[in-house]
Amino acid sequence: MPQAPVIAVIAAGDMGSGIGRRLSESGCKVLTSLVGRSAASRGRASEAGMAEASDADIASADMILSIVPPGDALGLAERLAFALKAAAKPALYVDCNAVSPQTVGGIAAVIEAAGAPFADAGIIGGPPAPGYTPAIYASGAQARLFATLNSHGLDIRAMDGPVGQASALKMCYAGLTKGLHAVGVAVIRGAIEAGVDDTFLAELAESQPQ
């Protein structure tokens, strides 16, 4: 029987721990870094079956999934680049963060300079839950290697384009959905301030039920 892959998921936030739990439940060994993390993060990691590991062990995993706040994405890559360069067989590094194509290109340059393979990914939706799996789009030459985790409970959709396309898709999707929400909130607030909110909402319910 083939050995289940070793996957490092950083960090143990809501999305990271959700994906870590899904992979752990499918039989993967899931590692994470808890350096400087809060008690809440440590609790999420433990509940998700994610084991604390050193940077050296993380760099030697089969894959590293970077799922951190966008502002931390480049810093994490720069931190792990030292361990990746020292690893006998460095992990496939997958940046899953909501960053621009230009930023992910810079992250790819850091990782590839360390001698590790790289894939760009964009997560569409919320954390995995029973009966629900977010779509993860992936681009770059290693996208299909990343997509082998589909056999471990994920829904990874490999694109034919280069690094940057998955991040561009994520930005377009988020811009549309969040932009429409922002416009909707502004319009409803305007209706409330004008004192026509009840009539406005009643009209929407009749003419725009969707």
C-alpha cells in the first residue's frame, strides 16, 4: 500500500486547520508550525490532528501549504527558504494565499531560488466542513502534482496557465463577490437613512426574490 503523504499546513487558522483536519482524516500525516502561535491556534491544530514540527521537518515534507494572512505570505516563504535549501528533497511549496499575481510571482522566486518546486493556488469558499469542500484552483507547472491531494479529500482544480493565474482568479472572484456585498450594504443603509427601508425591502422581495 502506498505511504500516505506528509503535508505541512501553515498556519492553524480557521482555513488552515480545516484543510489540515480534512487531510488528517484521509490518512495524511499533517505537520504545522506553532512558533509564536496563540493558545487558540494550538488548540485548533490539536483538534485537527496537526502535529507541531520544526522548519527542517516541514521543509522535508511532501508538500507545504501556505495559508496565512496575505501580509505574512512572503515572510513565511523567506523564513522557510533556508530550511528548503538545506533539505535533501525539498517539499513542493504551494502558496494558497489571497495575494496578487505580482506578489505570488515574488514568492515563487524566493522558493525556486531555494531549489524547491512551487505552485500557485487560490481557495474559493470557506473552510472544509462535513458535506462541504471549497474549490482550490491551482496554476503553474506543479499544479497537477498538488492536485494529487484530491484523493485525500480536497477539490483541487489544476489550470493550464502559469504561476499567477490562480491568484488572479481568486482576486477577480473576491472582487466581484465582496464588491457586490459592499454596494448592497451601502444601498440598504441609504434606504434606512431615507426612511424607505421597509418599502424598499418589500419591493425587492416581490420583484427580485433571488
